[in-house]
Amino acid sequence: NILGSYWDEERKYVDENYETIPFPFEEIKTDEFVDEFTWSFDHLLGYIDSWSATQHYIKKNGSNPVNLIKEELKESWNNNDKKVTFPLLLRIGKMKK
């Protein structure tokens, strides 16, 4: 786990699907949504480079951690575009009466 200690503490809310974020409202349940894309290997690298943990690592160590796993990732990717999906996380609420 190269980036584990480089994530901001608040990242846990994303990992927990926002279910544990302080939420002082009366919750309104929502449907689940996902966004779907077709990505090349370069899209994947750009996405990983955009992570705050990657940027924290670069700032502290002076090198990009993606380079440590780039070749292994490339072998797994097989030069084919891939379908990727992301959950769209929502918490909707109304003021408590």
C-alpha cells in the first residue's frame, strides 16, 4: 500500500460512502447512481495522478509513486480500453422540525 498514509483524514468519508459524515439533517433516501466511462491506460494514469494522496507523496518524496507500479499496471491493462464505473454518492436531507 504505497499511498495509504498519504490520504487526507477526510478521505474516510468517501471510503464509507458518506454514511459516517456528520449530517445534521433528516435523511431522505435516494436511489443509487453510477457514472460509466470508457478509459484508455492514459486515462487511468491521469486519474491516479489527480489523487490528493499521489500529490502528497510527490511533495514529500520528490517522485511520482505511479512510476513504482506503472509497468505492472500496463501489463494488467493489456492496451485495451476498459469500462470503468464510479458511484455517485449522495446524501440528501431536510431541516429537522
